[in-house]
Amino acid sequence: MPGVSLTPERKLEIARELDATGVHVIEAGSACTSEGEREGIRRVANAGLDATVTSFARGVQADIDHALDCDVDGVNLVVPASDRHVETKVGSTREDVLTNVEELIAYAKDHGLWVELLGEDGSRADRSYLHRMAETGHDAGADRFCYCDTVGAASPERTLEIVSGLADLGPTGVHTHDDLGFGMANVHAGLRAGADFVHATVNGVGERAGNVALEEVAIALDRCYDVETVELERLYRLARLVSEATGVSLPPNKAVCGANAFAHESGIHTDGTLKDGAMYEPYPPEVVGRERRLVLGKHAGRAGVAAALSEHDVDVDEDELSAIVEHVKDLGDRGKRVTDADLLAIADDVQERDRDRQVELLDLTASSGSGLPTASVRLRVGGEERVASGHGSGPVDAAVTAVREALADENVEFELDSYHVDAITGGTDAVVTVVVELSRGDRTVTVEAAEADITRASVIAMVDALDRLCGDVLESGTEPAPADD
């Protein structure tokens, strides 16, 4: 995927999570790329994973040698299948490609490697030649052949037709791209045709429009066809790890792992979901390691607002609820995100209740320069001032570390579940909005802060969230007893 490059440490971290999730084969990289890439592949290959670890290899012996140098279990051997790739890209002939296939597979098998042969651009190849390539591969000892829709150009009907013939020849996999939006449809067409192996990427990352998403394939096979593949409850954790490592954010409307996949704002949907979780969801969010969210905004209804207040232990009568709903809708009409902090502030105002803050930011300094980014904070915690410092990968990370250090002596534990930044004005003096989501136990709070300085906005949002989330603990000095089942 353009712009994505993983360090050896990140590769190993992701590979371990893939293995824990139950993925069967992990293509750890392309050993011919660089020494840094080979180091990452070696770490994965020597990590003692249950999965088969492979390297991508072009149709040249040197690539197989590089893979062997990395101690992998196998190779995904890619050779040109369409005439466009055979003649124009590599300047060869069909017969020479088949001869090369025989020699390379024999070489790889002689060295104890598991081999998958991939016919590149197979969806646009001559069908009879693609069949000859698959037969040649199987006869030479390949463990399987993979049909590749390399540019996402095939329809599900064509995929079904081609893979049906290939699956009759031996074990067959499918490799699909989403350029026409057919990535998932072509996977299911291929499986229906007899394939039993799917190439997928976490979150659908990949060239151009990406590959088919692993998490979508897994949940669809489970829910629609009773086919077990991986540990579904680990999918969201895996998706978040890959998103963080690649720097590629998950679209909010992304299936399975997008922020809105189990979020409800519409009054009709929220009311129905509160009565029956399956009313507007195809499967419970817990199946993939998620939780349901009730989002407040212009479409919110009484049931959703009441449920959100209840999550924060706020009791209101019918008149107060009506007033709070109107305030929430008014904020939504003005295009504002209605966070938990907004809701609780509205409730305080409607109930004419003064609230003493337990955590407040008094001062913040942060620097990055040419050295290690550092930050220091001065907080008021209860009736005391706390000063702490920290360092991190950047000034925001350093400031968050400092906040945690300032609260180290308190009996509170929390998790930073999400962190999102939007620039809401242009120019060098742009104002940014930071939205953080913090959780403690089964309670979650989302808070938004807008400032010209991203570090200050981040710390203000986090401190406000902590005040809402942990204020009761900080006030009493003890964690509340767990609720009865």
C-alpha cells in the first residue's frame, strides 16, 4: 500500500496478533526488497508461531534464496499469467514461463519449502493457458495454485467460472482486489466454485482500492455459512493494531471495525436496539470484540438520551429528560458532535446542579526540538496540585505520559481507547479539534476540545474526560465496589 512501511518490530507485533487470532498463513513480506525487510521476515519466521510463515517471491531463483535466508516455511511464488504480463512486463513467452515454473517449484521443494503458485493477472489471462499453468504447478509439486484478480477487474460470474475449472485440478486459493467493489463478492464466488484458501489483508489495506478485508471474510463465513476460520473476538483488536501501525485510519462506516458499525443515533433505531439488540444489528458487537454505542445528535430520541444518562448514573424525571433532549438536538442542529461531557454538562444545567471538578489542567509545557520530546503538566487533583513530566514519541504522547504520572498515586486505572484529530480551520493558525475516548471498567467517556495547539487540545480533552470518568474515585479516594451481577 503506498505510504505504508513497517519496521521489523511492527511486523513481529502484527504477526503475533495474527497468529493469536488464528490466521493460518502469514505472508511476512518480500525478502528480495531490502535487508531491513529480510530482518522483519526473519523475526516473524523465528517467533515460534503456529501459522505457516511465507515470503512473497517473484519468478526468479534469487528471490527463493532470499526467502530461504530468512528461515521461512514457504513462498508465495508469483509468475505472469496474462499475455500483457508475460510479453510486455517480463518480455517472455508462455512456454518459457511454464518451464520456469517447473524449475523454480522443484528448487523450492528440494529446499523443504511450502509452495503456493500465483498466476498474476489470472482474471485477464487466457483460460486454457491459466489451466496449463495450474496443472504445471501441481505436477511440479506446488501445494496449491492461486487465482489472482490482480487489478480487481473480474465480475463474480467470471470468477465463479474460472475458479470452478481450477479447483478441479487441485487445491486452489483466491486473491482479490476491490477496484470495482467486487473484492468480497469475488471471494465468495471463488469459494462457491471450490476454492478453500483466501488471500486477505487486515482492514483491506493494499494497492489502489485494497485487497479484501480479512475481518469481513471471517465474519461473513461464520454468520452466513457456519464456516469457522479465526478467533472472531480478536478481530477488532487486530484491526486497531494494524491501523495504528500503518497510520491508515478506519473509515467510520467500515464493516466490522468502523466506528459506526455498532453505533446508533436515530431515535427509531436507538429505541429498537434498546429493546432488542438484534433489531438493527446483524450480530452482537461482542462477537468481534466490540461494544454497542449510542451516539447523541440531532437524530437522538428520548430512549437514547435516557440510556446515555443512565450509563453515567444520572437520574432525571420526564420534564428534565425532555429539556435535555431539546438541548442535545439543538447542539446537533448546529453541527456539533455531542460528547459525553456535553451531555453531562447539559444535565447539570437542566438540574441546576453545581459540580466540583476533581481534575483540572492548570499549566502545560511541551517541547520536541531535536531531542526526545518531553512535556510537563500541573494539575489540580481534588484539593491538591500535582506536577509531573514525561517523554514520548512526540509532544502529545509525552504530555499524555505526564498526565498519567501526575495521577500515579491515585487509585484509578483507565484506558485511552481512541484519539482523533480534525483541523476545523485552514492556514498556519488552524484550530484543531481533538476527540478522546477513555474507559474505566465498563464506563466510557468521550470528550472533545478545540485549540490552536494540538498538544494543549489533547491534554484538555483527556483531563476533562478523566474528570468525568474518575471524578467519583478521586473525590472518595477509593474505587467503587463492583456491582452485583
